Amino acid sequence: MGNKLLISILIIFFGFSSLYANEELKKIDSLIAKIKVKRVGIDSKNIKKLKDPFYYEKKYKVERIKKLKRKYKHYYRLYAILNDKAKINRRWYKIGSKVGIYRLYKICDNCVKLRKGNKVLTLFIPRKSRKIKISGK
């Protein structure tokens, strides 16, 4: 008696689940049919005429550096300071090293000083954002 009841409940359960599954399959089939409809868009000639909507930061930085190099014959940028070395124009230098036409003669906490004769050039690390504050205790 118990087994017959259990079997009948399972048959009813699987019957309802198959009906529900058929309804879900019909919904999925209708969605696929909507997707398959050929859509008309802009032709490739007009797409090529459109302006690129994305902003490329690297391109901007490269153009900015080129503009600065044109303005100044020798352009130097300080990227980092670590112990007694400084990263200037993507290369590491230590005190006494020659950086272009200058010589690195002093490394401070937040700047380095380059000298050529009496002319002194001070380079600072640029801040990325004014909102970020770094403090050491």
C-alpha cells in the first residue's frame, strides 16, 4: 500500500514537472525566434565615419610628453625615489649618475636635484590625485 502510494505520488510529480518544462521550453523557443529575426542597422561605411567613443589615456599621455619635449629640449620626469636611487624617465639613477645633460647630485624625500654647472634642476614626484593623502607615522 505504501509503495503504491509513493509510486503514484512520483508519477504525478513527474507529470506536472514535464508540463512545466514544456512551458519553459516554449518560452525559450519564442525568445530564440525573436533573436533570429534579421535586424537592419547602419552600414559599414557609416560606421567607419563615426568617432571613436572611447577615451585612451595612454595616447593622451604620449601626446602630452611629446608636446613637452617640443617645448623643452630636455624633458625629465621623476617617477619614484627608493633609498639612494631615483627613477627618472623610466630609468633608475644613483647619486653621481649622468641624466641627459645633467648630473644627479642630491636625493631628498620628495624630490631630486640635477645640476649642470651653476644651473640646478629640481624634479618632484607628481601627485596622481589631490584626494589621496599618504602620511607616515
